[in-house]
Amino acid sequence: MECVNADAPEDEKNVNADAPQDEPSDLPSFSLDLKGSCVEKDIDYPGGWIRTFDVGSLSECLEKCSMNSECVLFVVLIGKQQCLLKNSDHEGPTSFSFIAKAGSRAVKMDCLSDQNKKTARKHQEIDEEKHQKEKEKPEETFDLDIPGSCMEIGVDYPDGFIATFNGISSLSKCRKLCQGEASCVRIVAIPTTNRCILKNSRHSEGTKVSWAAKQGSISISMECVNADAPEDEKKARKHQEIDEEKQRKEKEMPRRKEGKEKTDNESEDECVLKDTDLQGGSIRRIVDVSSMEECRGFCENNIKCVSIVFIQDVERCVLKDKDHGDPEPRTGSKALIMECWEEKNTQNGKTQENENPGKNEDKEHKEKEMPHRKEGKEKTDNEQEDTCVMKDTDLQGGSIRRIVDVSSMEECRGFCENNIKCVSIVFIQDVERCVLKDKD
């Protein structure tokens, strides 16, 4: 052994002399940053020594070996933080050498190479699978199905924001969303992201330097679209709305007496302004309204309401006060001035009275009795409501409509009486909200 030790390289002699007998437990400065089956713990490969370096991590030793053309493996003596590079003349693995017993890590370069190839192959397979799924995924398209004369390509109108909708596949669908919003006067569509943005009249002037414009936005004025719509298209849409409204009435509205139904419809038809909107003066927007008649019922229960706008496509009813503007064209909307309807309805009622004198006598008799009974009836109604009202109580589930800006329990009850599905109500005084409930 004395002879062997004398022939050992100088660097290996230093390792032998100073090597600790046990692997230190507290070595925060040395990083074991290589993991996996290629890192052999407490193993040494004697012989084949090339050179020794001081290192702070396994990866640093790997870098030293990679830069040496003869290096085929390296052994790290953790206690001394030394890296021993080895060539192909090394012996087989052993766990009995002083280096192995002192706490070592041995790594073969060809093992790392195979491991890297497997990892690269796995990543490639994942990428190919991902690419294949993307190819199979149906490509989202955006149809430019509105007349080109109304389109401003690469132009945006900042501000005036109402709402943004994603996943929209065509300009016509974006336009339909705008038609369902009373204050919408313009749409800005971004075909690359299938996005639709609704704008009101407070939008700024057109620009080509905003983020939306740079993504190829298409801006369209609703006034231009309504003006350019072909007559055949308008007529077809109008007939479709009439058919849909008729079907909804037959399915959802309770059957009324034939004479009254005829009178009401005649009055309403004469006063309805089709494809018309009334700008401004909105006091309430109510959703899930199935017909013009139901919308009119909401107006009759609101003391401020003087007119309505009903939008069939989105089943929305907008109540208007006296501050509304003049009628303006808007495809898909119907406007009704309540004063006109009440006047026509009164005239039709008088005609029926002349045709039925016996009925008139009954009516006069009832009108004479009415002042005497009115006070008692109001008292009875209030007593009945107080008896049935459950204070500080909620009814879970079964909500069919939520209505805001409702000032009293009586007004809330009026909404329920005009809804065929409504069997109970919940009135929240603090936020002036009325919730209609069905039998569920």
C-alpha cells in the first residue's frame, strides 16, 4: 500500500489525506441539484482520474465534465466539495473505497445522455399530442353578415361602454344583443377573439390607435344598419315576431272572455308603434316578459309609467315616464303610448255599452253603490294583507322574477297578480326589491 500511495496523483493524495470518514449532515453551501436514477449514492469508480475541481453543486461538476472530451463520468466527494473527473480507464463501481465511504455521488455521462433523450422524447410526444388536439379542435369563425357599407374596419369608438360578450360568432348576433339593450347605439366587434362590445351614445369619436382597433375591430352604427336593412328582411322579421308573440300568448297567457280579448287587442294594435323606440325616460327594465300585453300590465301598476317599449327577441319590457323623447326607428322594438291605448279602450268600451243596455243599467247600479263600499273594501284589503304578511321572513327557491325599484308591498303584489305563474311574493323594503315566486 505504501508503494500504491506513493504513485497516486497529487490531487488524489490530498483527497485521501483530508477525506472525512462520515458524510457531514449540515452542508448548506453544497447543492445536490441532480436527481434521478443516474445519480449513484455512496459509489466510487476507482482509477481513470483526469483532474479534480472544487465545486459547489453536482451540476457544476457536470459542467466541468462536459467541457472535457475525455470525461465519461464524475465522482463528487461531498464532504470536501470536490469533483473528480474520470476517463474510460476507470474500474467498476464499488461502495468500499474510502471515497464511497466518505459520502460520494457518481454520475455517468452516457446515463445522463440517455435520460435527456427520454425526457426530450416525452416532451416531443406531449407537444405532438397537443398539436394534434389543436388541429382536431373546430376552428372558431366570425361571420361578417351585415352590409359592408355600415362596417368601419380597424376603427374603435372608446368610452360609452355598456357590456362585453365573448364567444360571439357573427356580426348579426352582436347586433341582436345591441337591439336588446335600450341604450345601445353602436357595436364594436373583434373577430379575432369573437368578442362583441356594446356602446351607448356617450362613446368618443372613432379612432384607429386603440387596442381594439389594432386587433382589427369592426364598428357598426345601429342607425346605419336599420336604414340599410332590406325591405324583405324587415317584413320577414316583422311577420316572425307576430307569429312568435301569438304562440307565446296561446301557451302562457290565461284565456280571456272573447269580447274583452277582442276589444283589448283592437285598442293595442291601433296604438302600437312597430319597429320603434322611445329614447330616454326609462324608469324600469323588466326581463323575461313574454308579450306586449304583459309589458302593458307592468306599466298599469306603475304610477309614473306613461309609455312602454317591448323588445320581443330578448323578452325585455322598458317602462318610460313623461321625459321620454320622440319615437325613433329601431328594428324589433314595439312602443305603446298608454294614453292612446286608454282612449281607444274607453271608446270600445262605450260601444259595447250601447250594444248592451241591460249591462249598462247594472254598471250604473254598481257605480252608485261603489262610494259606499269603497271605504270598507280598502279597509278589508289592508286587514287581509296584514293578516297574510309574514314579516322578517323569506321563501327559499321558486324565484321566477326579481324586480327592483318597488316602493311598497302593494306594488309588489300587483306584479304578482299580472304573472300567471306567481303564487307568492317576497318584498325587501331596504333595497326596494320584489321577488315573485312560483309553486316550487
